[in-house]
Amino acid sequence: MTLEEEIADLKRIIAAERLAIAGADVRLNAALAGSGAAKPLPDDPFELEGLPKAVRVSEDVTKTIAVARSGRIELLDAGRTGDPEKSGRDYSELSLCDGGRITMALPFRYDGGTVGQDVRKTIPPHLLRYFVFAMHMALRDDGRDLGIFRLCEDDVADILGEPLRLIGGRRRVSSRAIEGVEQAFRDLSEIWVDRIGSVSAGNPERLMQSYQADFGPRHWAPARLALLACKGPGAGRRNSRGKRDDDGPGRFVQVPFPVLRLNSADAAIGIGLATLWRDIITRTVTGPGYHRTTLGEILPLVGWNVEDARRIGLPKMLARAAERLPVIARDGDLGTVEIAAPEPGADVVLTPSATVEAVYRPMIETHQQKKRRSEQAEAEADAGVKTSRRKKRRAAAS
């Protein structure tokens, strides 16, 4: 057994011991509280470790990909561009029409037609899922290693939910699963970005990059732009003075970990739904507690392929969406989705999960503080105007 294998075995033993200790603590606390019954252990290992419950990823990346995959080209600016590597290949440049906060070059020829089919071929569902996984790996230690990480079996099993099989007397992730993730990273390296949010690069960057020393293991890292875009409003980090640092260059989405354990097709929709929550969570939590929309409006926003209506018919597409969206939201810990009927104008009511509320709590608190300060400033301004008017009236009377 190699040293790395021994270390991996030790990690599994330590994890099992932590689980046993956590179970004993739960039973002890239940007994002390007089409940007489132990609370069930959480299924999520991150809950035991006290780690984050969601992955941060640039909103501009996920929103642009979701809209493009849906086939709603009217929401995109698209055009042809040269290959960033000057290799003669055709690339297509995409950005959202509502601000153009990202410039993304994808390896296909744009001919002025619908772009959704080309994007779905270039960025299939599993690529989006593995990119979010890569962002977690790069950011989990606050990016201390410049976002560079090594792909490990334990992470693939714990985060992506890949099954462990008995291989050579040990429980391991299959080599096919590892190779699938690495191939996805290589495919992501064919996508280039030179602007995300308010940050642009002097030269285009690969969305994923690989590094390898001579005779050493391969390491991976997302584009630096993608990492910078995750340091923005709502990060909730505290600076040396104890104040929250919410003035980063970008906006990011919080994707709950259970989303990454869904199958790739559902995970892509789950990431789109998490992206939608980024836009509506504040007014939802500070307002009625739910968000109301229609089925026709929500589908392109979460990345559902609306071009399927031409292939299988609109009623069948809507019926499939009405069946799958509530399941994806439930299994991905994104809340509940209630759909009145499989019709374009049917009411859809979204309610966030406790996890979604928790991960966005710093952003919501920041919004509420700004609102209170604004209201206070308006009140003080009104009071000043009233005082000035009283003084003028007294002066005129005297």
C-alpha cells in the first residue's frame, strides 16, 4: 500500500470516528434535554464539519449559460470572434443583453441562427455541474493555493455523490468516474473568458486550466476571473475591523451542495434555479416569503430547453417541466416549486429552503441595513426642511 493510500484510509477512519462522536453527542444532548429520543444524524457531512452549505460561483457565468442553453437568443448578444490561441478555429462570443457583464468565447461557429443548440453541445449539463464543483475545490480553503487543487477520490465521492465500489479490497470511486471529471475539465479549458462582472483581463483566460510538474500529479484551477467574480456583495466576510466586506468586484450565486449530487441534467436546471434565487431572494424573504411567476417565464431563466417545444410539442414539454422542476427543487435543497398547471401562463410559486435563506442571509442583512440608512437619511432631510420652514415663518412673523 502506498503512502497516499494509507493517508486516504486514515482519513476515512477519522471521518467514521467523527461521525460516531457526533452521534454520541446528539444522543447525549437529547438525553440531557429530557426528550428521551436521539435526533437523527444529518445526512450532509458538511453539517457535521461545520463547513459551508453552498458553493459560490459567478452569477454572470451561470446566468449566461442558463439563458443560452434555453435557446432564448433574443436575451443574448452573440457574434463571431477569432480563436484566443490564434489556431484558426472559429469561436462565438456571448454576453447577456441586460448589461453585458460577461464576455465568453465558445468553440463553435456562430452563423446568425439560433445559438441554443450549439451552446447545449458545447456546454452539456455535466460541464456546468463539474465547473461548480471545481469552484468549490478552488475556494474551500479561501483560495489560499491560488485556487489550484488536485482531484481526489474522496471529494468526488463526498461532493458529487459518486458511488464507492470494492476495488482491490478497498472501497474506491471507479476510474471511469475520475476520468469523466478530468475530461470535463479539459472540455472546460476550451471555453475562454475575458470579462466577468466588472473585471476584465488583459488577455483571455481559459475557464479551467491544468498544471503539472514533471512526473507529478495533475492539478486544476478555474479562471482567475471566475474566482475574482466570487468576491462581491453578499460574501459576508469580515475584515480586520470586524466589518463585513461586501464591496468586491462581482456577484455570485450560492449553489447548495445537494444540487451537485443530482444527475447532470437535473443539476444544470438546479444551478439555474439557484441563479434565479440570487435575484429574488431579498424581496422574497423581506416580503411575503414566496415568489410568484409563471411557467413560461421561469423556464428560460433556469436553463430549460424551450426549443424542445418544436421537437416534441409544447404540451409535452410543459408537462415534463411541471413534473421535474418540483423534484429538482426538493432534491437539490432549493425549496419548493408549486406549479398550478402545465401551461405557459400557469402560476408558479417558489418558496426558498432554509439553506437558501441561510446562505444569502449576509446579503439580505446588508440590503436591510442600506434600506434603513436610506430611510433614516430621508427622515433627517425631511426634518431639516421642516425646521428650516419653521425658522423662516418665525423670521417673517417677527
